[in-house]
Amino acid sequence: MLTKDRKERLGQNGDVEEIMSHPFFADLNTAELLNKQIPAPYVPAIQNQADIANFDSEVTNQGLGESIIPAADKALVKNKKDAFQGFGPIVETLDGSRTEGDGTRVSAEEEKKALE
């Protein structure tokens, strides 16, 4: 499901049936799931909605900015702005051109040349 090319992703050739036929879901009773009849495998004990006792104190003691991106990694992220270049939806148009996830437009002629 995380494959960049959507044509190769699980579910692209058979919709939800293809996904549900994957071995991971072999023992899943979908009727019970949809009717919320399957008990959760683990239910944590909590005192109230604001109880964070089940989270590691290393996380709960951090500031919001630090918990999202550790300070040591912020410089790395700034220096690698193109790390995810090309990721995102690829939109194909009727004329054969496409727009990449980063907004780059590729004409049908450019695509043909690239494949030669």
C-alpha cells in the first residue's frame, strides 16, 4: 500500500477484494468488524480522557516541537529538502501527460523519450 506507483499498490487490480484476500486479513471476520463485535486486543487502563500514564515519560516530558522532530534531526531535515521529491499523487490527464507529486508536469512526449 505504500508503493510510490499507485498502479502497483495493493488494491489497484481488485479494489477492496484484493486487499481483503491478502494473507494478513485471512482470519478477519469482516461482518463482526463492521458490527463492532470484535474486542480490542488490548484496552489500557485510564483514569480520564486526559490520562497520559500509558505514554513513556521520555515523550510526555518533551516540548511539542521536540516531540515532533528531535532537535538533532532538524538540521538534517533542513539540508535534505529534496528527500521526498517525487512522492505524492501522480495525476494522469487525458492527453497522456501527468503531474508528479512535486508539481512537475511531464508531457506524453517527454515520457516517451525517457522510456527510450
